[in-house]
Amino acid sequence: MTVITRFAPSPTGRLHVGNIRTALHNWMFARANGGKFVLRIDDTDPERSEERFVDAIRADLDWLGMTPDAEERQSARFALYEARFATLVASGHVYPAYETTQELDLKRKIQAGRGLPPIYDRAALALDDDARAKLEADGVKPHWRFKLDHDAPIAWIDLIRGPQAFEPRTMSDPVVRRADGSWLYMLPSAIDDIDMAITHVVRGEDHVSNTALQLQMFAAMNATAPQFAHEALLTGAEGKLSKRLGSLGVDHFRKVGIEPQAVRALLARIGTSDPVEPIADAAPLIAGFDFARFGRAPARFDEVELAALNARILHALPFEAVAERLPEGMDLAAWEAVRPNLVTLADAADWWGVIEGPVAVEGDIDGEYLDQAFAAAGEIDWSGDPWHALTARLKAETGRKGKALFLPLRLALTGRDHGPDMAALLPLIGHERALERLAVR
Ligand code: GLU
């Protein structure tokens, strides 16, 4: 069996961090099992679906390194839904219902008044042919419901949640198609999962009760259902479902300098029993991927944790991984020198500016000490380790040590009181520029 997963966003907006996490787990599970990862665009609703969001979804997945093996679009598959629908109507698994929204609301109010659950009473099933013909003659167009099998208890072993059970009598027959012919999400999704041979459906736990209904749809279509993994939802750092998460996506991450590897490393592990670690490569994350390690408590997404992880990942990224995003001329040695000091990759350009100069020094530096440093810099060997040569010489000549020895040099040479290791930086600044910066102004 080839594992096939699908990520099925509706193109009605940008992906947010919750969607991205679901996509990631689908992608990782497929990769971990040598399987396929399908992007299925759930665009049955032409009113709300927009092409620009389809493009954005593709671009976001690309940026995150999760390019799908195939892409499908529900809007291109209406003929298949029509055919399966006709079969289900013919077999009595789907039936027409004529109630208006107002009538249904009223029924629910009456049920509530009697302390009963708001389950559809199947009045439409009780209509005889005459009654139905009259409604149709009056121009009432039906919507369509899937008839749950009340005698078939619903149960499955969820890969994350474990054994799940639902009693079909406690659920309303779901509407699968509206009176105007448009589709609700549930049936086309089940049809596609069958037709695309999806083996594992990985999605949020807000879909658990949909799964119960869809399991009966798979059975009605004589298909084996895929396996299901419903993940606990994402919450903000404070542990609450947060509105902000809905607006955090790839655009935001890029803007604040988050690398895709950091997003991946964090979202792969939060909500699992594995620690969040600065793992830039996908392979080790994929190798350890296991639904059994997912917890049932909400996963906490913390932007501060993401930023910290991002910095740690940057500190280990090889030059090749970032070369094309570095300033012109910045080479391997410069990358390795400044890398430990980066919070975001954009900071590399600042440090490159420090290396290349000019640098502006604020505050006073002891002129006499700088004279001594200028003289020493003219005499040391620049081909080896100029920083240690320079400071050893100045230490011997001036008796300075510690901060008094180092800080004025750092200030004069970089214009800053902190930064990358001077031993790595000074060879990059070089003899000539160092002398210029040490010359007393
Ligand atoms: N389009 C559905 C959604 O975004 C897909 C759910 C599913 O994965 O089946 O909620």
C-alpha cells in the first residue's frame, strides 16, 4: 500500500499557522512512509474561492519546502460528484428534503422547548409520492440529505485520539447538497478521498464529528475508509484559542525574518512528546515522525519561541543555504564570523556593513590608547591571527587587560560595543581598514 495523504484547503483566504501545521504533518507522514502528498484545492464554492489564494497556497507550501506530488481541484471534478450522487440517490442513501431554513429553525426551537436534542426528524423521508409531487409542482426545490444508518454504530481507531465511537441516532442526517445544486464540503471530500486512494486523512479535531458522518458515506459507496488522525488544535502562547493565529502566515513570518526551517522545526514538534529543537533539515524530523507521539492537549504556538528557534537555526545554517540572500560580496568566512550573532538573516547585512565600513563611532575613545593600537596594528603579522597578535602586544605595552583592553578596540574597529568574535571579524575588516579606523580622528 502506498501511503497517500492530502492537504485540502479552501482557497478563501491565506494559509494560517494552523493550516500550515496540518499541511506539514500530512507532508511529513507521506515522506516518512515513502508515500505521496496531494494538494487538493477545495474550491466547490465559486463565490468564496479566489485564484489569488490558490496561487498563494502553492507559493506558501513552496516556501516551506513542502511541494506537493500532485495537485487536484474540486471545481474540476463536479461530473464525478454528480455521478456518485446519482448512485447514492438511486440506492436510497441520499434523499430530498424540502424544509426551508425557517421551518428547520422552528423545529429546533420546538425540540429545545421539549428538552430534546436538535436532531433532524426525517420528516422528508415520510413524504409520499403525492406530497413530494405537490411540493415540486409548487416549485419547491429540495436540498439533499445523507441518510445515516442508525443500525450501524460508528467507530474507528484514530491515530492520535485512539478509539472513537459515535451513535448515529444522535446525529442529524447531514445535508450534502443545497437546493441550488451546490455542494457542501462533506460528500465531495469523501468521494475524492476514495477516488484519489487517500490512505490517511490528517486534519484538525474540529473535524471529528464530520469523520463519523463520512465513515458512513464511505460505507455507502462501498469503499474502505482511510485512516484518520485528528490533531488537537493550536492555541496561542497563553493557552487560548487566539484570533491572532488566524492572521499569522507565511507573509508575516517572512516579514519578521523567520526562516522556513524554523517554522517547520517548531510546527513539527509542538503538541508532541518530542522536544522542540533547532533542526534545520527535514530528514531527521521526518524520520522521527509518529502520530503516537502527538498529545491530545492543544498545541501551544508561541511566537517568542519561534523567534528563538529561528536564531538557533540560523546559527547553524551553512553558507550555501543562505548565500543568495546575503549582500553582494559576503563570503563564507564573513558568514561564519557573523552567524552566531544573528537574530534574523537580515542582520547579516548590518554586520557586513560593519566589515566593509565606513563605521561611525559614538562616544569618546581614549586617544592615547588608539595611537598605541594604531602603531601596534602597523607592526603585527596580519596573515595569521591579527586580533590575538594585536591584543597580546597592547596588553604587554599598556598593562591593560579585560574590558579596558578589548572594548575600545572593538568600538573603534566596528563602531559597536558588542558583536561577533573580534578574532573572526578583524581578518575580514583587514589591515588597511583597521588602520583607518584606529587613526585618531
Ligand atoms: N476543505 C476542508 C477544510 O479546510 C478540508 C477538511 C479535510 O481535510 O477534510 O476544512
